[in-house]
Amino acid sequence: MNESSSKASKLYVDIVNDLREMIDQNGLKPGDKLPSERVLSETLGAGRSSIREALRALELLGLIETRKGEGTFLRDFQGHKLVELISTFILQNDKAKQDVLETKNYIQLNALYIAMEKITEDEIEYLKHWVKDQEIPESEFFFKIIKIADNFLVHRLWTILNDYYHSLTIPSKDWKREDYLLLLDALNHKDQLKLWSVYSYYNNFK
């Protein structure tokens, strides 16, 4: 890569980062309108063509949308385009699918460890009654555990991997209420060894 193309690439990355920071600082939410290319060019100190390139890339990723005659708006991005792309073109071989499953399982296990330090007796009692009353899908149970863990990065990684997982065809076991109750009992007693034993047995960890 020559020097000019390297600078162009760096400028492009800087613009995307600057846009992200601007969105965060201004508290913009899905549906909110972004400033015009001219305003962004002046605010970020970059050429109109570079701004346009960055916006085009963000639109291709589904992060923003341009409405003719109205402007550019933030979209409610949930990773669905990324999920479709990866599941269609990348995650079709068995090894890749297994990697998704293993990574999701390890994130869930670590979410349990984090939740162990934060969960209250009332939350444990609520979850016990909840799993006893109905058949609970794995994703719903761990969504509640991850909310209790209250770790944004764990939440984001799990959400993406869970989306990938459900977009693939992977044979899996169904969690039973007895399994959930064993996990909740381990959380209640802050028993890391029992937590590992229950979760690793169910998922065939080695």
C-alpha cells in the first residue's frame, strides 16, 4: 500500500470513529436525523467525498439509511444484516458452526460467574418460580442471567452470537427446568464448582 492510499484509509477510519463518537455524545437514537454532509465535513474537518464514502459504508452495514429529500437517519440496528451475511457466506461449514456454539456457551458460563456476585435472593426466587411454571427456552433464561450480570460487552457479544446460533442449523439439547434449578441453586450458594459441574456436564465441556 502506497503512502497516499494509507492516508486515505486512515482518514476513512477516523471519520467512522468520529461519527460514532458524535452519535454517542449527542445521544442520537434510531430514527434521529444526522447532520448534512456539509455540516459533517465542517464539524469533522474532512472532505465531502470522504464523508460520503464513510456514510455509504455505514449504510451498507445497515447502521444508517438515506431518505430521498429528507436526509440521513440512524437505523434500529440489531445485527440482522451481519447475521445473514455470516450465516450465508461464512458459517456454513461444520467447524465454523461448532465454533459459534462453543463461544456462545463460554460466554453464557462466564455470565453465570459474573451474575453470581450480583444476583439477589429475590431474583433467585423469582427465577425459580419462573422456570417451574413453564418450559423456558435456553436463550430466554440466559437473557435474564446476562441482564443480572450487567456487563455491556458480555451482553453485546452474547446477543450477536445468539443471533448467529439461531440462524444456523445446529443440533442442540433442550434445557429442562431441573437443569435451570441446579444452576440457580449453585448461584444461590455461590458455589462455582457446582456451577461449572452442572454447566459443563450439560454442554459436554472438557
